[in-house]
Amino acid sequence: MEAKAARRGELSWRLWALVPIVLLSLAVGGYVASGASLVDLIGRNPPQADEFDIRRVQFERGQIRIRVTNPQQDDLTIASITVDDAIVPFEVDGPRTLGRLRSSTVVVRYDWVADDPISVGVTSSSGIETVEEVAAAVETPGANAGAFLGYAIIGFLVGVLPIALGLLWLPSLRRIEQRWLTAFMALTGGLLSFLGVEALFEAFELQAAVPGALGGPGLVLLGVAGSFLTMTFISGRFSGEGGAALGGVALATLVAIGIGFHNFGEGLAIGTSFAFGQLTLGSFLIVGFMIHNVTEGLGIAAPAADERSGVSLPRLATLAVIAGAPTIAGAWLGGFAANDVLAALFFGAAAGAAFEVVAEVARYVSKRDPAGLRSGYAIGGFLAGIAVMYVTGLLAA
Amino acid sequence: MPKFTRRRLLAGAAPLVAAPVLGKMTLGSDAGAANRTLQGHVHDHRSAGHAAMIGQNVPAVGGPRDLDALLYPPPPLPYEPGRIREYEVRARDREIEVAPGVFFPAWTYNGTVPGPVLRATEGDILRVNFTNAGSHPHTIHFHGIHPTNKDGVFEIVNSGEEFTYEFEARPAGFHPYHCHSTPLKKHIHKGLYGALIIDPKEPRPPAQELVMVMNGYDTDGDGANNFYTVNGRSFYYARYPITVRRSELVRVYVANLTEFDLINSFHLHADFFHYQPNGTGDYREYTDSVMQCQGQRGVIEIEFANTGLFMFHAHQSEFTELGWMGFFNVVD
């Protein structure tokens, strides 16, 4: 009897939990049904900006394709298109009137001049023109085998190869004293902090360029928290039940994953910038990236050096691939299907992953080395890591 | 569109570099890309310039006779002492379609931009009964010779009020009229302007007469025009060429009421014409292009020697490609 009554009580409390939802629906419904009368009591809403978000301008043989999105609440109609301040006939692949966050592609037959700056304008029915300046008209690479291979080679050169080279420091690292290993571990922490800050900054910049409805710093936080917590989860799995600080190959793997996140963002940036004609790829630039990224290999090697049993070559290769191969994937995505919202999210994720690994490394150093994080080796190593990244970064600038 | 700030910095290093090998790997060689582009130019005539900008393909608003009232002036009347020419002009706010699907919240005289073509013979009493049905104070300021209290500067006509401008029409010529309320730039570019023809007592030779008021619309309020037109609609006379007869006198009254830009111009293809500045005096220029500052105007006279499509447009390419372009269709 009593058990039954208790169960009934529990049910009624569960039902009660629905009451706020029902009341909220009624309140929202009532407000919506009242139209704009509440706003009228206070004043008047300003008119909508009627500006489009020009997502992508692609140059193909004899035509320009302009991807536009409506970033605002009210409908937006594509009424007129200009190229270099001249009205041009056009077709719309998709609806001409766009609802909130809906997109269409405008197709303009146009003999664009290769390598010249060019601007495209999309005018709404209220006459507001949104202009996108393109620094140089460059034929947008199609998703053909050549371009696919090209991005893969770039990704390999700036991602996988330098990291693999950096890992070759492993035998040397194995023979050095504990305090120097601590210094190199701290160096790894410094490298990752640098990458994290940079990715975070990039993420906020990208987010700011995204139209209001889609952007916002919260988008970056989602990326940061998402990757940070995922990495925390993975490290928890690695360390098992005891919850001991990770070390050796497990920590090296975690570092590799963190760097992999970063390199995905780097590949994305290279691919997108190249596809948009904002980046000229040359040997100097590639070399700069390679030198810059060798230090990432060193960062992975430092924790691996602590593995007593030694690290097999296939395992090392795996680490290089985990850290470097995302550059290739990023370059593909950036080159063929860039999306600024995703890009902001990915850069946020890169930052979160980097910071999580910094925390892991710090935990490891503080447990492993009697002198802990306060030793001159740890502090010096950390600062040196930042300095090394900054200086090698100059090479790629 | 994505913009990667650090990468843009990185891009700055690029000119230092020549990387033939990499270039080949990533691009399939620049020369190949250039060839592809060139082939595109050779084989692809879909975007071939002006051919795409006549007739059906032209993005212009409305039907073939929509602007007749602005293009063809009322007929001239022979001089008659003491005659009164009376016009009703009503200022009102009206959203007009200046290009297909592009709507501009205009201030108009009688519902159109430009306003109605007014006409009188020199010596007539011109009486314009002005009603302001718009939402802002307006006036009509006529160019010409008249008492200063009929000048449309101090006699501000508030919303809902009326005013009568009455004066002797002179001097003979072609003159603009426009609102002179402040802020002046706003009141003019919103559309409050039009054309006034004052015929000389000694009439001009009979001709097929046309009026062209050049203007622009700054539809996004950035102080620069987005569309240029004659008689209010971009590319209208490219969509609907103006038919005139060969070897018959054609007289075009041309005025420039374009706001924001220093000048506008009229250029005729494949023939020359005589141009009389302001429609006054004996001076004639024999040319195919005239340039007018805002408020300048003149009278063009031409007998086309050939039949065919004669393009006319502003000789500022930018204006041309933003709507100020059309054709005469000269027929036998």
C-alpha cells in the first residue's frame, strides 16, 4: 500500500515538472499572438539591415558563383547583382527570396580577368547593396584528383613530415637527465600554449566575421569546451581507474591529438586562403611552416622519451600521423568546402585541445619531477617553448 | 567569407618566392590555368557585353509605354499674350521600383521621379498650384527669371499645405525645377525634381520632341548612387528603345539632376548632333557628347542619317553599367 502511494506521489511530481513547460508555451503563444503591440508601447523597432552574408565567391570558366545567405529575421530578396560596380544579368540557383538563414547561389555569366581584384555586390529589394571585395580572381579549384593530391602533398609537407622529423629527437631525449627532460616537457607545454592562444584568437576573429545569428563568442566556447572535455575523457580512459597522471606514450599520444587538432585548423586555413586567392603558396612559406612544425614533433617526443620500455617505430609513425595528417584533412575541407562557422568552431576546438594537453603535461611534470613546476628548468622550458614558436613563426610570416 | 588574419600576413611573404616544383604539384602549372581561362574566353560568349543588354534580357522595370508621359512633352503652343498656363503639382511619398525588384522610398512630384514635364511659351503666365501631400516640408524652386517670393526658397510649404507659384515664363529655354527645402541633398536625391520647357515666342521648327532627365538613386544611403537612369528607371530605354524617324528632326531636352556625382553626360553613338546649352542663345556645339553639372541642361537637335539602333549613354562607364544606357531605334 505504502509503496503504491509513494509511486503515485512520484508520478504526480513528474507530471508537475511539465507544468512550467505548459505555462511557458501558453505565455509564448499569447505574446506571439499579440503581434508587435508590445513593441509599439515602447517605441519602434529599427528597420532590418537588409544586408546579405556573402559566404563564398567562386570563379569558374566564364562565370562567377556567389553564395549568399540571409542572416536576418525578415525575408530578403535578391533583386540586383553588380560585378565591379556594373549591373549584370544573373540567374539564381535556389530561391530568390530567402528566409532566415536560407541560402542561394547566384550565377553570373562573366568574363572575369584572372588575378585582378574584383568586387561583387548583391542588392536586396530595398536597395541595400552588400559588397564583397575579392583580392584576386582565381579559378576556384574544382574537386578534381589533381587539386585533391595537391592539398594532400601540402598537408603532408607542412604537417606529417616535420613532425616525423621532430620525433627523431627521441633517442637523444631518452639519454638526458630528468631535469632536462622536464625542461623539454615544459617546452612542449609552451609550444601548445602558444598554439592554443593563437587558435583562440583566430577563432574569435572568425566568429566576429560571421553574421550575428550564427556567430557569437559562445560558438568559440562550444569548440573549446567540446575538445577540452573530449580530451579529458580520452586521458581518463588512458590513465584507467587510478586516475594517475599520464606519462610516456599515453601522454605523447594525447599531445599528438592536441597538435592534430591544431594542424587541422592550420590545414583549413591554408586550404581556404588558397582557394580564395588570399594566399600564394611558395617554397619559402612551406619551408617556414615545416621548420615551425618540427618543434611540434619535439613536443611529442619529450613525453615519449619517458617510456621505459622504449617506443616502437610503427608507434612513432602512428604518432606522426595522428598529429600531422589532420593538416591534409583540413586542407581538403578548407579548399573545397570552406564554411566560416565550422572554421570558428574548429579553431576553438584546436585551442581547447591544446589547453587540455598543457594541463596534462603540467600534471605530469609536477608529479614526476621532485622539483615540480617551480624549477628553473620547467619555467625556462615553458618560456623557451613560446619563444621558439614565435621565432619559427616569423619564418612563416 | 572566411578571412584568416594570420594567413593573410603569411601571404605577404609570397612575392619573395618562386616555387616551380610546388606550383606544379599544387596547381597543375600556372600556364595550364591561363590556357584554361583563355579557352573560356574564346568559347564562351554567353556573357558577351552589350548584346546581353538589349531587349528581353535587360533588367528594366515595367512595360513599353510606362514612361511616355515623361519622355514626350506636352505640345508647344504658339505665343498668345496674357495666356495663363496652369499646372497642378502634388508632392507625395511613394515607393517606386527603380530596377527590377529594387524599391526606393521616393519623394515625388505627382507620383513619378522625375516629376511631370511642365511647358509654357515665353510670356505666358505660369501658374503652378502646389500641394504638399508628403510627410516633410517641400517647395518648388524653378530655374528662370521670377520674383524672389516665388522662388521656392523661403516659402516653405509644410505637410498638408498649399502654395501657388505664379510668374511670367521666361527666359525661353529648357530649365529644371526642384525642391529647395533643407537638407537640400536629401530632398533632391529622394526625387523632387523635373523639367520645364519654355518655348520661344518665335517657335522652334517642328520636331519629334523627347525629354530626358538624368538622375541616380542612392538606394542604400551611403552617399553614392547605386542606379543611374534617364526618366527614372535603369536600363529602361535599352529594354524599350525609343523609335524615331530617319531624316526627320529629333529634339531632345536633356537635363542633369543627378545628386552626389559632380557631373553626368550624354553620348550618342554613330552620329553627331547640335547642342544648345540651356536651350537659350545662338551658340550651338556640334558634337556627340555633352557634359552637364548637376542642374545644367540643354537642347539637342539631330536628323539621323541612317536607320538602325543608335546607342546613347553617359560617357562615364560606371553610370552606363549602372543603368544609364539606352537606344534610339531609327526607322524609315
